[in-house]
Amino acid sequence: MSTEHEHHHQAGPVSWGMAASATLHCLTGCAIGEVLGMVIGTALGWGSLATIALAVVLAFFFGYALTMRGVLRAGVDFRQAVKVALAADTVSIAVMELVDNLVMVGVPGAMNAGVANWVFWAALAFALGVAFVVTWPVNRWMIGRGLGHAVVHAYHH
């Protein structure tokens, strides 16, 4: 998904703070999609697999949408904004979703608890927290190589 051009965005040392900012951005989109997907799937009585699939699709949708919103505001056309969002967020969202959903499935009873049960919400909050911690160094590594959120920084003024 990267091109030679992208490798020139942010090369070199990257602060943990910059990586945390990128990871929080990713977490925001993921959390919106994840919460919506989990709530819709559990409220409709769907099985774990269907609920997780919906949550993942929505997490990618909202993650990309948040990035595109900022890039479009910078005056980039829609087609280019889609490319920037895909380059900036795909790996980060994928790691976050993998970890988040593995944790959710791993917490006994969480997927079957239902949205009115505190176990569901506690497990989801815990899962998103673990996903942040795991994705943070991934984003730091990627930004340091001009990948991931480094691609978006070219459009921030």
C-alpha cells in the first residue's frame, strides 16, 4: 500500500507522544465502530462471529471516515483522501481490531453478556485499552518509517 513518495513524509525518530496521538485517533474511529457493532449485534441477538464482523466493518468505516474528514478539509479531492486514509489507517486499524476482538472473545461471558450487563461494557473498555497499548508501538514504528499516520501529516497545516 506504500509508494516511494510516502517514505519521505516522516523519517527518523518519532516521539511516543506523536505515536500516542496517532493511536488515539485510530482508537476513536475503532471505538465508535466497535461499540456500534457490538451494541447492534448483541441487541439483535446475533452470534459472536456476526457481531464481530459488523464491529470490524464499522471500525474500519469510522476510522477511515475520521481521517478523510481532516484530509478533505485540507482541500484534497475525495479520491486522494480515500488513498491517504487507506495508507494511513489500514495497518493500525487492523492491529487494533485483531487485538480488541481477541480480548473480547477471551473474556469469559463478555460476548453473551448483552448490552444491559456491566460485564459487556467492562470487557469492551478493557479490550479497547489493550488494543491501544499493543497498537501504540506499531504506530510509532510505522511513523518512523514514513508510513501510517506519517502520510496524513503532510496534509495538516
